[in-house]
Amino acid sequence: MGRGLEVIVVSSGAIGAGLGLLKLDKKRRSLSEQQAVASVGQNHLMDIYNECFNRKGYTAGQILLTQEDFNDRRRFLNIRYTINTLLKYKAVPVVNENDSVSTEEIKCGDNDRLSSLVADLTDSDMLIILTDVEGLYDENSRLIEHVGETTAAVGALKALCRGKGSDESTGGMATKLEAVRNAAKAGITCVIAPGRRGNVITDIIDGRQTGTRFEASERTLAARKRWIAFSLKPRGAVKIDEGAEKALVDRNKSLLPGGILGTTGAFSDGDVVDVVNKDERVIARGLSNYSSEEIEKIKGKRSDRIEGELGYKDYDEVIHRDNLVIIK
């Protein structure tokens, strides 16, 4: 920050801090117990951050989020305004999952995913994920220093992952690679590096070889489509035939009911859904104009048959191309 750079911290540790303060272990803790522990630990966590930043003349601003904050576009943008205002005041935004209220339905998932969401919505230049290893290793346990085309390589790289590390962590290298892929699609350079090394952040910024560096993708998605693809959690899936797959992927068409084979899960109109092909591979993600129940009634039929099947027709398309993102 002394160099004039803007810094945002995405931090876990509320439950871990609370367990330490209350002298408890994590084993067999119910959801309500974990939420109570988090409410104790979050205050302590912020006290530590403020104490450290105050030594350098800075202060910290706490931002607690759940998935619901990202689901609503207006709330999503409001997070950006709040963080930008904190940065204007030379305060350090410290972002964490709101573990004291979050349940599985509204949980972002893990802090690796949360960090990529925050990096994207704030138009960050770089995402640094600090962990307890040197970076990503190859099959011979040698450090991979540089990855070029991140979005294409992430699937192969996941085969190198060996699970999560400490008991307090919520994700391993696989979740970090997924976060890196999403951030790279937003045009953000990423580094996975050892968090215990001295001056690790400034070394990365200065270009010294540290950890594994992932270059940003040159072909980036528009902001709204990134929100659809990565910020929202799918509520279900729509399965399509080969003709529909070619229309979406090769010709940038909307998804019509005629190419739909069926649905998975119960979702409402306006929910984000995965679009899967006959091999059950996710090829796209988008906002559905119809509920799963409605789609089951109109699947395989032409658009001019929708009103006859449902008694009404709001849209010709099940997912319009403007609300559809190809992620194959």
C-alpha cells in the first residue's frame, strides 16, 4: 500500500479463531455450533487485522458475504461500490464468508472461490492465493513455475491435485485451480504461492519467481456474462441433444425447447442452470426463462407450441443467447 497499490484481503479463519478462544476442537460440531463459534472468532480475527494494519497507519474494513449477495445483481454491484469506497479512504477491505449465518444453500463454497469472485467484481489486476505449499507441483513433485493458457490447461492440471491440507482449510489445490480459471477468464493474472514466506507478496509484485504463476486469458467474457458463469450457483441442469449443442457452441444461438431432452433438479424461471450434453458434460450456463416443471412440458417441441402446452408463452427461448455463456 505504501507503493500506491490497492489491496483487498480475502480471509478465512473465523471458525478457527473461535475454536481457539473457546478451547474447542472442530470434530462433530453441529452447524449452529460452528456458526456460534464463527461469531466469536470473526471479532477476534478483525482485531488482529486492525492491530497489524494500525502499526503502518492503516485501518481495516470488514465485509461479510454469502452466496445470496452474489445472486442478486444489484447487491453484487453494491459490494463493488462499498469496496471501492473503502479503498478511496485508504482502508483495507477484509472479506470473509459470513460463517455465523451461512448454510449450505447460501454458502459461497470456499475462500478460493470467494477470492476469485471478489477479484472479478473489483476488476483486480492480480489474484494472489496464499497456501501452505510452494505452489502447484507436477507428477514428479517439481514446482510448476508458469502456466500459460490457464483456461485450457486447468482440467489436466487438476489431475495433479492431492486434496486439501490442514484441518482448518476448506479446499485443496483443485478449488484453487478452479478459482484461477475463473479469474483468468476475467483477465486477471493469478499466483498460487507459499503464505509463510517472508515478503512473498512484494516478491510476486516485483516479478521475482515465486510459486506458480498463471497468465490471464486474452479472450475475456463481458462482466455480466462472467456474473452468470461464475458468480451464480446453478440450481439445476438442462440436458440437450447434439443439434442444440452445435447451435449453441458453433453458431451462438439461443436454446430453444426443441433441442431439450430433459431437466435435472427443481428450479424456477430466472435461476441459473447448467446446460449439459448427451454425455453429461457441462457446455454452458445461463438464466432460464422457464422453470424445470415448465420445461418438462415443452421439451422437444417447437417454440410455436409453447402456448398450447402451457396456456401462455413469455419467451420463444428457454435461455436467450444474451443470458447464455459457453464454458465448454
